[in-house]
Amino acid sequence: EGMAADIVIFDPEKVQDLATFEKPHAYSTGFAYVLVNGKVTVDRGRHTGERNGKTLRNGL
């Protein structure tokens, strides 16, 4: 309790990086669900718009 956790549910057979130099922000495929600090960020492979993460600095 009181701790943050991230969870990723994916199919390793389907994970693929789609980013290129021309499209550096293209999303990868194969990730069914991603939860960041308990909020669903990717739901059935689609980004929900949730932005619940934070930048970690100096090893924190």
C-alpha cells in the first residue's frame, strides 16, 4: 500500500517497434494492456490518453 506499480500485459510473439526516423513517435504493437501507477494507459492495444506516469530523476 502506498507504493506505485506499473503492469504490462503483452504477447512476445506480436511485439513490434514501428518507429522510424520519419515517424519517431509511432506506437509499438503487441501490448494488450499497460497500467501506469494503477491507471489504464493502453486498453486492448489502444492508448487511452491517460498520462499517469512521472519522470524519475537521481535514482528516485
